Amino acid sequence: MDLTFLITNAVIVACIYGLIAVAVSITWSSLGLINLGYGFVFSFAGYGAYLVSERISEHPVLVIAAAILSGALAGILICLVVFIPLHDKQNFTTRGMIATLAISLIGSQSLLMYFGPRAKALPELFGFWKVEIGGLVLTSDKIGIVVCSVIMLVGVVLWMRSSRRGLEIRAMMMNPHAASIVGIGIRSTGIYVMAMTGAMAGLAAALLSQTYYVSPFGGLTPLIKGVSIALCGGLGSVQGAVIAAIILGFTEAATSRFLGGQYVLITQFLVIISILIIRPRGISGLLDKAREQ
């Protein structure tokens, strides 16, 4: 068994889908919203990067920046259409989940109508070079995916720890009711949360485009895997989402290598079910008591 191959592919998968899983966890823990609109955010960001590469420049920095900004814009759109009108209504969790799913389906269908069913390809963002370390050959796309994902996650963590808005988001994650009592604006904080998490999904779209094409419904699988990883790690737990992303990334890599890609979702869901049977709240997540009331 080529252990280094499995570990390398597991890390790549964990970096891409882990971004969406962390975004799902942050959105839930701070806003109480299970955002099923990340499928649309993912596809919208991919097409935003595609338009920039076709009409402006194929420079990697511009293409990645376009994906991040497009994802943030789509996140703000969902916040304005779903979160702000519904956050103080009865049964917000259920209504928000249904509304974001509707946004995802309508948005994906709109992308299909505008761009057509043919998938689009983004340029190679990281070149064609490779590095050999102790017999392990790492290609430029793998290194680029890991570096970009780590930079994004570290940047989000540092921003949340040092900036005023970041501290407000952390307060919302700890206790949204108490945060609102001390004067933290739920609506304004929601815009920042959705923009930040949308940007994370946008980066994931650009990174995954190095393996798959951009398509109107291309965000469906990343959405399913991102939500699954978030549930497995424990909704609201960023650390749990990272751990779950590594576990399911290794599961996907091993399944693809030994059984075939058609069995990936089956094995991943078996792992998720097993973990949730043992730990119903996820690997390390604890649902806020305020959510349970």
C-alpha cells in the first residue's frame, strides 16, 4: 500500500472540502443557519473566476481573487434574501434551511440558463512544476491547493481573533442571545459572516476547478460533502470540522485507490453514520444550549 499517496490525496481532499465544512460550521454556530446555499455559492464563484479568465486575464492571482470575491458576493446575497428577513421569525432554522436550498436550486438553474449546460475549464493556476521529497513527488497543483487553503484558514482565524468584527462573530458563536443583549448587531454581523464563509467556498471552487470543470450544478457534491463533514465534526465546531475533513479525506483517497470512485460516497456515509452512532453530537462539537431551546 502506498501510504504516502493516500496521505497526500487525503490532505488535498480535506483542504478543499474542509473549507466548505468550516464555513458551514461558522454559519451555524454564529447565525443558527444551516446554509444549504453553498452549492450555488460554489458554482457562482467558479463562473466568476471563469469570466475573469476569459475576458480580463488568466493570471492566477486575478482568477483566485475573482473566485473569492464572487463567493463573498453570493454569500451576501443569501444573507440579504434569507437571513435578514427570517432570522427573528419562528422556526428560523427550518425556514432558513429550506430557503437556502431554494436559493441553491434557483441559482444553479439560472446559471444553467445563462451559461448553458457545457462545463467550463479554468486555466492552470499553479503551473506545471513538481517537487520531489524523499521519493515523494508533489505536483504544483497539490502544493498550491494546500498552501492556499492553509493561508485562507489562518487568515480567517487571525481576523476573527484580532478585528472588532471578528470578535463580534466569536461572541455570536459563543452565545448569540447574550451577544445581542450587549449590543452586537445581528444583521450587520450576519453580512460579515456570510461574506467570509462565501469567500471560503469561492476559494474551494477555484481549487477544485484544477481537477473538475465548472458547471451549473457542480456545487452539489461539494455541498453534500461539506455539510457531511460539518455534521461529522459537530455543527459549530471548527476544530471538529477540520478533524472530520482529514478522516473523510483519507476515506475518499483509500476508497478511490482500492475500490473505485463510484464507492466514495457510500464509504464516506458509512464512516459518518458510524461516528454519529458513537458520538451523536459529532467528533468534538457541542450544540449551543441556546440552539436547543
